[in-house]
Amino acid sequence: MKMKPHLHGKRGADLLHDPLLNKGQAFTEAERDALGLRGLLPPHVATQDEQVAKILETVRRKPTDLERYIYLISLQERNENLFYRLVTDNVTEMMPLIYTPTVGLACQRYAFIFRRPRGLFISLRDRGRVKQILQNWPHDDVRMIVVTDGERILGLGDLGANGMGIPVGKLSLYTACAGVMPDQCLPVMLDAGTDNAAFLADANYIGTKARRERGPAYDALVAEFVDSVQEIFPRACVQFEDFGNANAFRLLQHYRDKVCCFNDDIQGTAGVTLAGVCSALRLNGGTLANQRFLFLGAGEAGIGIGDLIVEALKAEGVTEEAARRQCWYVDSKGLVVSSRTDLAPHKRRFAHHHPGVDSLSAAVEALKPTMLIGVSGMPQTFTEPIVRAMAKFNQRPVIFALSNPTSKAECTAEQAYTWTDGRAIFASGSPFPDFVLHGRTFKPGQGNNSYIFPGVGLGIICSQAKRVTDEMFFVAAKVLASMVTEQDLAQGRIYPDLQRIREVSANIATAVARVAFQRGLTDMLCPEDLASRVRSQMYEPTYPNFV
Ligand code: NAD
């Protein structure tokens, strides 16, 4: 679908200053005459392809990734079509610049990068007027909202209001990867203070200079926000993003059956990891029911993955109790077992009867897992003896080092392949380069959530689903896994090439929408040609003709 060519009476300089309408030098001769643009642009009429080539060259010439990020955001601020054409056509190169890892640096320096506001900032001072704030947003058909309170930005901790870079970046991926219309996306920062001492002492900090509110006033702000969304943007889905884990689990639990919402750190991560597990089973010839999973880290990512694996096992006829017993966790205090009295509620459902074990290496020896999954944020914790032990118990040991950014990975791709003599089935959270061992090239998989959430979001939008269910992430994982080719697997890659992301998202969206129709989660009737309907709703970043 092309951007809607509604000019809203705009002409001349106003048109050039509207990022959704601006075409820059690509305005045709006829458009320049008809729309009062003559003389406001250099004489050469450029094609969009010429513009993309020029921008790409400029991006590559920038000295640092942060400079590249700043340049790309400024392009987005003046010409969204061109920005999305560039990102869509060069997604493998652009994604690490507009999202993780570069967006993390950008959030840390947000005060200096911030030029034009993008999205809505809602602080505790705004209680009682959140509805009016939402009404200030210039677009009225909002369908996807990404909201954060900035408490746990990537692996970087509490970045307060600077965390706004995350909703902005994530929504760009909804558009680039799944064709969600840019004017249907709304980034929101719920500023409830920060416990980041450096920011509190920094005159340039852009947020509220107060310690983080953790009491009823926080819950009241979130509740007012969620209620106001239902009233002002009733067709919007709310994605909770990068909340600290105490709030993340609590808010998801509280709102998931009341409004259309999900948490990508919990549910999206689970989807992408389950897809990786399915691909790994194709490589090791196993079945889900005969795996034993050991997680390092029992937070949002780890518990989310475990819960979805349990759903997948139940779908194969395994009882819930037996399914949970296939998933084991080591956190900072050792193995999560039922005799421990220090467990947060989200860990308790995976606390099994077992003697206490105080280290990962001892847990590996005791449990002999088939799959080892790192979601701890603790680098180099998959040590050589641990990885070698996995290779001793398993012909094809599965090692997922998912902690981000790269510096936090539990082990590197090179280590996993070297210590297992090339037998490891490896995936990471951040990309690792290809690795050659004994003349064979391995292409490490990246368990990037962008494989899942944009397609899920598009499916929700297309079906106007009123709720987001775990089943939707389950089918998304299955679709993603089904798109991994034999050629991918032969190279050790357990996810499809990122360049196929729009195709992946379209298929996921179709499957997710089908769940919404089958489960009665929408008032819409299911169109016969659902797959082509979904595709026809995807935004194409080509310029409209205005005359
Ligand atoms: P979280 O804060 O909710 O959980 C972290 C968990 O690690 C906690 O259970 C904590 O107890 C545990 N932990 C801390 N130190 C430990 C130690 N020394 N040994 C064992 N466990 C320890 O965070 P999260 O959202 O679950 O994210 C965890 C990591 O996973 C982050 O680095 C994040 O970047 C990464 N992640 C990756 C993906 C992906 O690759 N697709 C998605 C989400 C999160």
C-alpha cells in the first residue's frame, strides 16, 4: 500500500516540511508547478533510487555508527518515504544502526541527539490530563503504540526519559519490516523518574529529575494511560517495552486479558527463541518432548521463553507439569529449586524439587541439558568446560548466547564452534560474523526479535484483534521456523536471511490474524483471501503522485 496522498491543503514550503509528504528533489516538474514548489528545490528532478544511492553513500562515509544514527533519524524527520525505502532495501545494514546496538548509544546521549520531538512524553505531573495529551498527537488512526518507562533499556539499565529512543526505533522496525503505516505508529515515554544517579546530576537530562516512583502513583499513571488509549485510539495495540522486570511481568499479567497489549521482551523473545529451537530440532533430529532446557537467567526473556516452550509441549500432548519439568533455570543464586525461599513469583512456576546446586557448571553436570540458553546479561559465563560438557552429552549441543549487546554474550560464536569441534548449533542475541573452522563456514543465527514482533503487530492490525494471546506467538514461531531453508541449515543458520523479513512478517501476520478470527478475538469477518489482504495493507515506501 502506498502512502495516502492526502495533501490536507498543503503547498510550497509546508509540503517540504511535512515528513510524510515531502519527496525532496523527487517532486516532478508538474508537481513543482502545481504545488508552489518551483524555485524551492534545486532544478534536477531526482528519482527515489538516485536519492537512496546518495543517502547510502553519505551514511557509509560517516565516521561512527552514532553519527550514522543521527543522520538517519534526521532523514526520517524530513522524508519518511525515503528513510523507509533506504531501510527496507538495506535492512541487514541499517537495522543495527537504527536499532540495537546503536540505539543504545543514542539513548545514553539522547539529550544531545534530541532535535525534533517524536512521540509523546507523559510524566507523573500529567496525571489527570493524559487523555488531552493523547489528543495532541497529530494522527488519529493510531494502531500500534510502543511504550516504555525507560527502566531497563536493552542491557544498559535505567536510562529514564532517554529511553524514548527505543519506542521510536522499534516502531521504525514495524514499518520497515512489516509495512505498518508510519502514521499509525505512536512512541510513548512514561516518565516516572529515574534512579540513574548520573542523569539526576546532569543539567542536560531531558526527563523529570526525581527518583523513580514505585508506589501507587506509578500504577495510577499507567492505568490512566491505558484507559485513555482505549478512549482516544480504540483500535491501537499497546506494546510494553523495556520496563524493569518487576513491572513488566505485573503489567502484562494485569492488562493482557483486559486490553489489546503484549510485552515484546517476554513474548517476542519467546517467539524468536522457540523458532530457533524448532530449527535446531531439524538439525539434531530430536523432538521437543525429549529435550531438556537449561537457562542461565530467569528474567523476562528466560521465563517468557520457558512459558512458550511449555505451550508448545502442551500442543504436542505433554502435560503442563511434565512440560515445566523440561525447563530448568540458574539465576544469580544458583539452580532455581522449590526449597529456595528467595524466588520472585515469576520464577516459582519453574522451581522443581531437586537438591540445591550453586553453579551453572554443576547444574550442567547434574541435569545434562540438550539445550543451554543464556539470557542473564552476564558475559563469558558459558565457559570452555561448560560448553565442552554440553558437547560430551550431546552429538549436536544447542548453545544460545542471547544476552545483548555483543559484549554481554555468554560466549561468542567462535568459542561455541571451536569448543564443540563445529558440532554446536549456535544462536546469539547480537550478530556475530561468519566463522571458518576446518575449512567449513558457519553462519551464526541471530535470535533477533525483529523476526517476530513486526509480523505479530501487522496481524493484529489487519484482524483488528482485541487481545494478543500466547497462541499468536506460538504460530509466529512456527511460521518463522518453517521459512528456514535447507540451505540455511547447511550453513548452521537457524533463522531465515534478514533480507527476507517482509516476506516473513507477511506470513506471520497472516497466521496471527487467522488465530484472531478462529478464536473470536475480533468483530471482523475473516476475508477469504486473508494472505493477499494482509499483503495489500503493507505500506510500500514509494512516492505517491500528487498531480
Ligand atoms: P532481566 O533483568 O529480566 O533478567 C535477567 C536475569 O538474569 C535475572 O533472572 C537475574 O537473576 C539473572 N542473572 C543476573 N546475574 C546472573 C548471574 N551472574 N548468573 C545467573 N543469572 C544471573 O533481563 P531480561 O529481559 O530477561 O534480559 C536478559 C538478557 O537477555 C539481556 O542481556 C537482554 O539483552 C537479553 N535479551 C535478548 C533477546 C534476544 O536475543 N532476542 C531478547 C530479550 C532479551
